[in-house]
Amino acid sequence: MPVIPLNSANDSRLEPYRHVKDRDLTGRQGLFMAEGKVVLERLFASPLCETVSVLTTPARLEGLSVPDDAPVYIVDQAVMDAVAGFPIHRGYLALGRYAPPQSLEDILAQTGRLRVMALSAIANTDNMGGLMRNAAAFGVDAVVLDSACCDPFYRKAIRVSVGGALVVPHYRLGAGQSLLEVLNTHGLTAYALSPAGDQVLDQIVPAERSAFLLGAEGPGLRREILDTAISVQIPMHGGFDSLNVATTSGIVLYHLCR
């Protein structure tokens, strides 16, 4: 890895890292920002992402296994804070690029056991991060997002996912594309989570090729999805009928991905 010491926050090579918070939701020309040592380590090992560059301090460089071809910019903490626009206590930033070797068609065309998480209108970045973390933890083969979902590569979503967003392939459908149509075309059985589901989760024996559909908290999944898929509920006590969507996904994936 080429290590490049820089002394000024105004150095043009640091431009992609500038004003981290302000640029989190507006994109970085196809790049994403990773933050924190654990997340960076997942980026470096990811088969889906390329490391473009790294920004850290001299004290934190030791023990960081950066890919050989990625430049590492070394700055004092004060310079790093000035570039980021806030005190960056985690002390590690990296720019990455999502470059999966397989397309959604490639994955869905595979024969044999398949587990897919399909998401509709998940707009909250914390929920998206939690969903991607659970997908990684329970061995989901792919995540499919409809066009109304937020980006799993927002900096906060990546951080909440603890790097899970960097190791599970995910694919966004275009406007007008239907989650159910894509899944049905490839022979996946769709299970839609809803407080009013017709079947109880612990009674479900998932098909060999299964997709688990989750919608935004509050509105949930659209009626046409619930009417077409196998609707599933998680029984609860005390008058509660729903959980945070990320919590729901953890319960569902633990049960149905084993």
C-alpha cells in the first residue's frame, strides 16, 4: 500500500473526504464512505467492493491490512477533523466502490437452495443498516431493493450494518419493476411479513428457494404483495402487533435461514 503523508486540510487529494456529514446523502460519484476500523476491515476483505483510498492518522495505521493498490493518506487528527467537518473519533475513513462480480440475474438463476431478503420502501438509514447487518449474519444470498428504498451505502447505514452492507450482494430494481414479478420469474416462494399474516412464523417450513419480504414500519407491505405472497406474522403479547423492521428481520432470518 502506498502511504502518503499530507500536512494540509486543503490538499486536493483529500477532496473526496471533505464534509462527510453534508455529503452523506448526496453521493460521491459512485463511491461510498466507510468509517471505523471494523467496517474498513470488512471493506478490505469484501469480494463485492473495491477500496479506492484510506484516510487515517499515523497512530492508527499500524495493524491495518490495506489492499496493496489502495493509497493511504496519513494526516494528523486535527487535519482529519477539519476535512471531515466534525471530530472523527473513530479515526478511520475509506472510500470504496461497489463492484459485484455477479448480477441479480446470475444469483437468482442459480439452482438449489436460495435465501433472498426483499425490501420495499425502507427509507430509514438506521433500519437499512440493521437489515443489512442481519442479512450478513444469517447468510442471506442476496438483498433485493425496490426503487423506493434508501441506499444501503449511505455512510450511516454502512456503520449501523457494522460492514454487513459490504459483504452481502444487493440489487435495486428500477422504477416500475415489481419485487414479486422478479422473484416469481425465478421460481422463489415469497413470504411477506405482516402483523395480520395468515400463517405463524414458527409453523413455516421455507421452500428451498425462498424470499422474505419486509416493508417500512407503519405502512408495511402493499396490499397486492400481501394478497399474492404467503403472509406471515410473529405472534406477540401485551397488545403489541409489530416490531421494528430490523428486529423483525433478525427473528425471521434466524428461523428461516437455518
